[in-house]
Amino acid sequence: MKQYLKLKLSQKLSPQQIQLMKLIQLPTLDFEQKIQREIEENPALEMGKNSENEKSDDLNIDDYISDDDIPFYKTSSNNYSSSEEKSIPYSSGISFTEYLISQLKTISLDENDMKIAEFLVGSIDDAGYIRLENDEIIDDLAFTQNINTDKNKILKILKIIQSFDPPGVGAKSLQSCLAIQLKRKESTYTTNLAIDIIENSFDQFSKKHYQKLLNKYSISEDVLKDVISLISKLNPKPGGTHSGLNKPIEQVIPDFKISIENNELSLELNYRNSPFLNISKDYDEMLKGYKLDKNKTKSQKEAIQFIKQKLDSAKWFIDAVKQRQQTLFITMQAIMNYQKKYFITGDEKNIKPMILKDIANEIEMDISTISRVANSKYVDTPYGTKLLKEFFSESMKTVSGEEISTIEIKKILEKIVSSENKRKPETDEKLVKILKEKGYKIARRTVAKYREQLNIPVARLRKEI
């Protein structure tokens, strides 16, 4: 082993730069909550506009403090809040698991069976399914609960749990989930036929081989339509109706507003993104009092260390908020100007191909900054509230050589599928031909990619009777 010197150049983001990037990425509601937390944690920071307090923005803290008295490292702050990753509290009812446990408590089971039942309930996921195989359940019970059991016991207790609400809970598969729900409905010809089809012809039903079902059960198309209608009203994720109640509701608040005045575009930043933040006047007075006091005690020096740290942090946060405002406005203005034709007309055919690099070059900022602004921000337009990232798309040339946005291609594809004959849906190969006839030469794999992005299933699964 030996020691040696090595020179190395490296570029690293400072804690302040990292925090600024986080601020830029925050949507309006999260940004408001971030400011509120910062004000609660830093008494040197205040909300509100005050002519006297505005002078504090230019406060030179070092005028009041001698560097000989207080080492720099004691007054520096890394600007990392201990509550940075705190989750936002929200009110909710009992959890999905607790809801099932409350039903389990009404069932009379011996101690051993109750432990098995509680384990099964705990194994149910948010969708309402038990994804574990019976052998895995038996092994887990042996290792974690020291309970030896068999498959018959598991199935017996599982059947009890499958009688709980919501209907279909505790199923091992979609087929089982649908069958459980159907069996809890009133017994009719349509219901019984639906149960038979789900239990014995599920593969044909899920693949929409309707002609095979018509032949196998010797039924008319109207009867099969009734069965399909009944099954389509069942819940494929019974746990979702309850587990969703425990999640905070995301509220969309536009970060920008675009309006049209005399055929010209006007851009505004949501006022909630432009808070008036000031340095506390009380802290300013404390520093002045410290300067005038000739007999400084040790406790005063310790207090001033705390004050300086909070003032430094508050000044930086105010500057970061202002920089965030400027970055958001400049970026959105560039996007608005780039897509001016769309924002004036509202016609999505006028959306130009635009990638992050186009805007980054326009305002001379890093692509990562543009991505942070576009990823989670919304703009209020005369045509509705839009997510910024929806305006970014790649370009594609038509047969005539005209450059268009892939957004337009997707809209045309969506329109073709919506107007197709559902008895005989268009295959990807046929969609390629239709698009080519309209002047868009696209490969089949590209059509398949766009179709998947639009959540449009393959032709076989779009078939109806």
C-alpha cells in the first residue's frame, strides 16, 4: 500500500441547486405545501407583502456579526429539511385489510383456523386477489406461524373469505372472481348461463370467439349479448372500490393560464406560484440589538448563531422561489410561442412536432430543467386544462413530404378505430393501409405502438356482436 496525490476535476450539484431543481419540479399544490412547511420550520421566513419588510430582502447579515466571534461552519446550513420526505396527512376510513378483518371477527372459528383466516386476509392485495398458490400458503404458514395445515383446510377457509364483501374478494384469478360475483346474484336463465360460460368456456369468452360460444350453447346472438352485458357490469378488481378511499385525491391546479386578447396570446403564472415571502422584521431587530449590545454573553452568541443560520436559509429560499417563478414563466412562454397556431385556433392538427431540445435551445436552458417543468405542470387554455408534456411529440413526414406531429397521427388512428365495424374490427395491417390512403406512410409496428399508447386493444379483443 502507498499514498499518492491525484488531481481530479468533477462537477457536482450543490445542495442549493438540488433543492432548486426539486422546487421547479413541484406542481402548484405541492409547492404551496412546501412553502408552508418552510415557514413553519424557519421563523425567519414570513408570508405577506410589507414595505418595511421588503428592505430585509437586502439585509447584509454579516454587518451585525463578527466572523471572529462565530465560525462559519456553525452558521452554515445544508438546506435539507428533516421533514423533506414527510408524507402529507389526509383523513381516511379503515384500510381494506381492516375492513375484511372486521367481517372475519363475525365468523366463529377455532384459534388455529382464525390464524389461517387472518393470514389469508393479509395476503389479499389491493385489487382484492390472493396471488399465492396453495402450496406457497401452506409453506408460509408453517414457517411464519408454525401452523401445519393442508390444501382442503385452506380451500375451506378461503371459501368463507370469498363470501365477504365486496363480492369477488379473495379470488385466485379473474375467472374465479367473476364466477363468485355471478353466484351471488339472483338465479335467472341469463345468470346461470353466464356462470356456465365463465366456468367452462372462459378462454373462448375472453378471446371473444363469440361464434364458437353461439354454436356450443345453441343460443341466439341476443341471448349472448345479454350474457356479455351482465358480465361486463361485474367488478374485475373488487378491492379497488375500497382501497382507493385511502389514497389522497390528486387535485389538478393549473400552473399557468393562457388567454386570447385581440387574437394575441397572453400568459399568466398562477398567483399561487408567486407568493410574497419576506425576512422576518423581528429577526432584523434582533440582529440590530445584538450589534448595539457591548457586553455580549455566551448565550447571546449561541442565539445569534441560530439566527444567522435561519436568516441565511430564508434568504436562499426566497431567491430560489423567485428563480422558480422566472424559470416556469420563461419555459411556458417558449412553449406557447412555439405552439402559437394551436393556442390561437384550438385545432390539434396545428400542434407542431416539438421535443424538449427545441425549447431548451430556445431559452438556453438544460433539457433536464425543461423536463422538470413539463412533466407535472398544467396549463389552463381556452380549450380546457392540458398537461404540458402532452404538447411534446416527435415529427413524422407525410407522403407529400409535409412534417406533422405524431399527436395528429394518433388522433386519426383513434378516429378510425372508433368508427370501424365492431363486428369486424380493423387489424393493424388494415390500419396501415387506411393511414397510407390518407397520406401517412407508417410501418405496422409503429401503428401497433401508437395503438398501445392509446390503450386500444388488438382487433380480436375489439370485436362485438
